[in-house]
Amino acid sequence: MKVIVDLCVVPMGVGVSLSEYVAACERVLKQAGLETRLHGCGTNIEGEWDAVFAAIKRCHEVVHEMGAPRISTTLRVGTRTDRDQTMDDKVRSVEEKLGR
Amino acid sequence: MKVIVDLCVVPMGVGVSLSEYVAACERVLKQAGLETRLHGCGTNIEGEWDAVFAAIKRCHEVVHEMGAPRISTTLRVGTRTDRDQTMDDKVRSVEEKLGR
Amino acid sequence: MKVIVDLCVVPMGVGVSLSEYVAACERVLKQAGLETRLHGCGTNIEGEWDAVFAAIKRCHEVVHEMGAPRISTTLRVGTRTDRDQTMDDKVRSVEEKLGR
Amino acid sequence: MKVIVDLCVVPMGVGVSLSEYVAACERVLKQAGLETRLHGCGTNIEGEWDAVFAAIKRCHEVVHEMGAPRISTTLRVGTRTDRDQTMDDKVRSVEEKLGR
């Protein structure tokens, strides 16, 4: 089952500067061979369900190892059986409607 | 790694009445032996990371099998290494502060 | 426009114990006269759009005043034009399907 | 109060193709004069709290007018009092840590 996930990891108990934790998660996702698109409030990820969720678990492990005692993550998780669609397809489809 | 997840599964392409899909997910979670608390916008789940996410994957499979061609799920995912805390502890802790 | 919102406020830069901030938000919501249901990962709120979102803005102001320099909130926001439905109706509708 | 919001509007009861609804929301946000960045699972928006939330309310009104009887939206809402930060700053800050 293919999945498109939007991931936002919020480490708690480590102050307000989070970019090094987000960067560590980006490295985890890349090492897992997953396609990702970073944006201002999270990261789009696409891949097979098991690979994507194994990488997200690894993100939690890594962020805890970096010293965060608590993590609050939010995910949007999309699956569809009617057709194949990438995260880039989704953006393109909206851009077309906007005549861009 | 223990996790507390807040799950909201939104099947698309099946009209606006979603309770039978939510009920099917509740059954999946119970069959997985997970503790859950249903609320008006989702379900709190607690358990070991792998068991919880295996059950969430099964929810997507079941809802697709019921006829939904597309699913949009949102999750809040909380882990902590500083102490054990159940979802009931979290509610109680706020209720105490409110003097209830 | 009636709305049902699921609100989860995460203050950052104030350590890992969040219940006093959540309790402060509960007080804001009650003072606004809104119906709420607290759960382990957030709070269900129902009311008119403008009243609900004014209260959520007030929650951010109050949590900043309590000392949190940064806040990361997540919301699920549901509106429908086909019929009236309360957050309690939503739970009841699933419970019925489960034969509870 | 400045805010950065990540918005994902999911119309229900209108089938599985959502791009025309997302495009309509993009138009609402642009007409409101807000800075936005579209991504594969939503749209980053930055601006003053009241302007951003007025536009999000307008998105719900427009999507209902287009025929969707029910809408399920998710938001991530970030505010901070310690410093000014744009959504582009947030991406840049992570990219720097990654040596890009």
C-alpha cells in the first residue's frame, strides 16, 4: 500500500529552536530512501506504508537520543486505491486549475 | 517504545456518513488488544508503537475493503522517555488543575 | 456557521509538563460559554465559528502571557450544511454501530 | 499576533477529486492578500491572526457554496513571541543544518 504522509515532529523540553531536530529527521528519511519535500510546517513523504512508518518511528528514536524527553508529532496520512498519485501530481493538479 | 496516538480516519468518495467506517476501525483496534477512548473527533489509543501502527494500517485496509477509494487520516503521536503516562493520567492531570 | 473543533495546544520552551497550560485553555473556553469535552490528546469544542475561533486566539494569548515563547497548536475543524450534529451525536452514532 | 498556519481542507460528499476545491481556497487566500506556499498535503499561510482566520472561514464558506455538504479541515497553527520568523526562514534554517 502506497502512502503520502505529511510529518511534523515537535520535540518538547529542549527549548524553542527545533531546526537541528528537523534536520536529523530529514537525514533519517533520506537514509531510508524515501522521497521527501520539506515545507515551512513539515515534510511530505511518499513511499510504501511499512517503509514510511519505520522511518517515522526511527525519527522519534533519534530525536529522543538527541535529548528530547517528549515528542508531539502530527501526521496527515493519505492512501488511495483508485489510482497512483504522487505528492508532485497533487501540487501540479492544483496549479493547473489555477492556470499557473 | 510506548505511544499515545489520537486517530481520525476520514474515508472519501463514500458520502458524508462516516460512523460505520469509524465503528469498523474501533473493532480493528479492539481486536488488536489496544486501549482506546472514543471522542467526538477521533480516538485516543495507547500501546506499544509497533502494535498501534500495525492496527492503524489495518484500519486503512479495512476501510478500503469497505469501498472507500481514498482515505485522509490525521494522527497526533506522543512519546516520552522521562516517565510513564497513560491517556487517562493526562486527562486527570488537567482535571486536578481545574479543581474538578 | 456551526463548527466542531478538536483543539490541541502545545506550548514550547516551558519544559514537558503542560497540564497547567491546558487547564488555562479550558478556563478560556468555559468563560467563552462554549461546550467542550476534554480528552487525552485535546479538547472537542462546539459553537458558532466566530466564537470558537475568538476563544482559540485567546488561548494563544493566555499561554504566551503565562510565559511560553512559542506555541504549536493543531486543529481539526468540521462544518456541515446538510444537518445539525453535535459532538455527542457523533460519538453516539459510532457507539450504536458497535451495539453499545 | 503574527501566525503561520498549515491548512488542509478536505471536502466530503463530492467524490475523490479535490483539486478544484483546493484551487478555490488558494484564490480565497490570495484575494485576502496572504502569503502562501502550496505543498503536496496542504498550504502554508503567514499573516496576522485575524486576517488568516477570516480567510480560512471564507474557504469553508466557498467550498460549501461549491456543493460540499461537509468539510473536514486540519490546521497546524504556530505563534511565537520571542522573534519574527517567516515560513521561508523555517525552511532555510533546516536546509542550512543539512548543508544544502
